[in-house]
Amino acid sequence: AGRCVVAVDGPSGSGKSTVSRRLAASLTARYLDTGAMYRAITWAVLRSGVDLTDAQAVAKVAGEVDLRIGTDPTGYGVTADGVGVEAEIRGPEVTAAVSAVASVPAVRALLVARQRDMIAKAGRIVVEGRDIGSVVAPDADLKVYLTASAAARAARRSAEDASDVAATAADLARRDQIDSTRKADPLAQAPDAVVLDTTELGIDEVVAKLRALLAERN
Ligand code: C5P
């Protein structure tokens, strides 16, 4: 099987992660969770104690942290300076701070370069994030933009982590606002992306639809 890059973008709770992992496994492709990279950097920034609003200090920490992430769709490890941070990066502290860290242009430049490198090495890969089709991999074979109603997204997220639905809805709205209005690489629909509303669709239906789209293009 040849080179195949699939870009999956969309807001949190749109079904990106589950769909991307399943699609990658079904294509025997690699999988890259770029959100986990921003989260791991955020974990390091919080640990360093620098002021989150000090872009220069945040960028300095980001440049110094030894970030490693796997690309196996059935389970990847994320380490920062040798510490396994898989659980920590899903916690409330990191979730509350990640959009601020991800809005620092120097942090994005660093991670976008790493992501492009990993995509080139993998060849066959499903990449999920906010700016994959628009910035990281504008030449992707297929670009997908997943959406879902705000209520469906909040319900999915709170089912995943057993959090309160109202609090989750507020957090998603807050992060969407920061992610889509920041100056550097905002959450954006690439003009050539296929938009799929997953509010009423099951995971298997979404994956089947994407496989059909890929088959059409190859
Ligand atoms: O996808 P996930 O919710 O883990 O992403 C966490 C945060 O990382 C997003 O809210 C966004 O601020 C940032 N992010 C980004 N660009 C990406 C992936 C994630 O800015 N490609």
C-alpha cells in the first residue's frame, strides 16, 4: 500500500479521536494525535511554573522539552523529558491551559515542523488536530472536517471522563472560542475539506463513509 495521508480536523467532542484511530487501524496506517503533543508541552509548561501569559517563556520551555509520541493507532506513548504523561495530559489542569499554550506562534511552529516530519516518515497516516488540512498537511489525500452539535459534543466528552455535562459544555465553548479566534493557525475548515456532521452518525458509519471517499480518490 502506498502513501496516504488523511487529515482529520474539528472541534473537541466531534468524534475526531475515535474515528481517526479506527480509520488508521482499518487502513493499516499510522495515527498521530497532534492534540496530545500540545497537551504534553502544556504539561511541561505547567510543571516549569512559568507564567502562561508570558509567550516568550512558554516558547522557551516548549523548545527545551524532550517530547516523544508514538503513532500506533491501538496505543501510543507520550513522554515529556522521559516522564510518561498519558494520564496527566487528560487532566483538568492541562485541559484548562492547553489552548493558551497552543496559541503561542513559536510553539505552533515547533510542533508543526515535528508533525510534518513524522508524516513524511510514516507515509501512510491519519492525523488529527485543528489545523492539519489547512496548515500541517495541505497536500493530504483526504481532508475531513468533523462537526457535531454543541450538545452532542458535551455529552460525548462528559461520558468519556465522567465529568459534569454543563461544566464540560462550558469548557468546550471556551476552548473553541480561543482555538478559532487565535491569530496563529486557528481551527479552520480547509476549503477542500469534506465536512461531516456526526451528531446523528455512529462511529462505524463515519469510518465507512471516509473509507468510501478514499476509495473514490485512489
Ligand atoms: O484534540 P485535543 O482536545 O486533545 O486538543 C487540545 C488542544 O490543543 C485544543 O483545544 C487546541 O487548543 C490545541 N490543538 C491545536 N492544534 C492542533 C491540535 C490541538 O491548537 N493541531
